[in-house]
Amino acid sequence: MKLSDYKIPSGKNINLKDYKCSEGKKEDNDYIRENIIPPLVEKLKELHLKLHAEEKNGIMVVLQAIDAAGKDEAISYIFSNLNAQGLKVTTYGKPSETEEKHDYLWRLHDGEPERGQIAILNRSHYEDVIATRIHDLLEDGDAEIEKRYRQINNYEQYLSENGFSVVKFFFNMSKDEQKERFLERMKDPDKQWEFSFSDVEERKKWDDYQQVFEDMLNNTSTQHSPWYILPADDEWHTRRIITEAMIHVLKGIDPKFPEISGEDKKKLDEYIKGLENE
């Protein structure tokens, strides 16, 4: 598998329809889950532990998708395996009254990672160039969206230049697959809590969403903060891509366990000797 097949090249305009929602991997779900994912997660855990111990860099992970595309499941099955002390998850919904009194990026700061952390944004600042456009919430329309694209790119570059990598995943799900997932939720009493009537109402705007997603991806996939387009109909194949992309980012950071030296090393040796002689 080549990660470059899913990564949007910086400066290149793409057509979202050229990216598959499925690569026929659904039938391989069991094999991928049982044989491919576990060693990848172990590698991710190893690198994440070094990142957490070193406390020099952080990673902000953006998960963006239409309803039922699999963001929550990706968090549950992959990131929940990581060291909880070096992980934070923030879910962004409709802005609160307090948040609306600030600039649109203000509420994002609490979700940013500390050095040594991976911070996952379940939805994100990109809602401010998606939902605002779908529901026509901005007075200046297209001009305001163009300005926000620039501001978001600058913000993510600022994070990157200060030691915080930004990696973004777009879950590209088909309309038929969303229908099946909605029906599964609606018919299963144990899953009905996941369903919202507004989900079906938003589905009526499917074509509008696809156009907005494509424009967003083309304007905000940068060299420092790339987007990956995931074939979200294939659940476990999607989780594999996310895991491999995260490993790639961490290898680029190359975190290492801190080494004790100087006076601290001497003191450590003394304590070791003291305990051994008890």
C-alpha cells in the first residue's frame, strides 16, 4: 500500500470523484483487523511513547467527514490503544454562545496538543468552512471562505513551525454506504442513541456537501499540513491507512527516549547501587 495514493499533493487541484469510496476491501475486514492492524498499532504505540517521553513535539490529528463515516470508530479502535497520558480527544459541535462571541478559531485552542501529546479533533475548525457554507451563515459568502482558507493554512503552518505537526483525514464515504449505516443505527435499539434526525435532513444536501468538501480539500491541503482521503466504505482498510499515516508522521519527527547524563547519571548509579546492596 502506498500512502501517496491517498495524500493530496500540495498545490494540486483534485476531483473528489476520482477518489474511491471503496477499494473492495470490506470483504478483507477480518484479515486486516486480526493480522495487519495489531503490529501497526504496536509500532504506533512505541513511537507515541517516545513522543510522550521526549516532550519536544506534538501532533494534531483532524478527522473530518459527513455523518456515519467512521470517525468515532477510528478513535475507538486505533487511538484508544495509545498511552492515555499522551492523548487527548476533543469533539467540536455547534458553537456555544460563549464561543460565538470570539473569533472562530478561539475554541480550537483547548483542543491543541501539548508537547508530547497527540490531540485528536473529532470535527474541527473545518466546520467553519463547511457548515457555514452549507447553511449560508456568512454575510460575505465566498469572499469570507477564501479568507478563512488563508487563515487556517497560516494557523496550521504556525503550529508546524513551532513543533506541532498537523495531519488531516477526510473520510470519503458513498451515499449508499451512509444509507446502510443509518438504517443499521435506526433499526438496532442498541445503536439508536447514535442516530439524530438531523442526520437525515443533512443527507438531503449530499451534493452540496461533496462540492464544499472538494473545495476545502483543494484549498487547505498543504505541504506542512496535508489531507489524506480515505476510502471510508472499507472500515478496516481506512483504519489501516490512518495508522500507517500516523506512523509516517512520527517517524518524520523521530522521537527518542531522554537520556540521563552528567550529575543525574552519577546520582542514578548511586541509587541503583544502594538498592542492589539493601
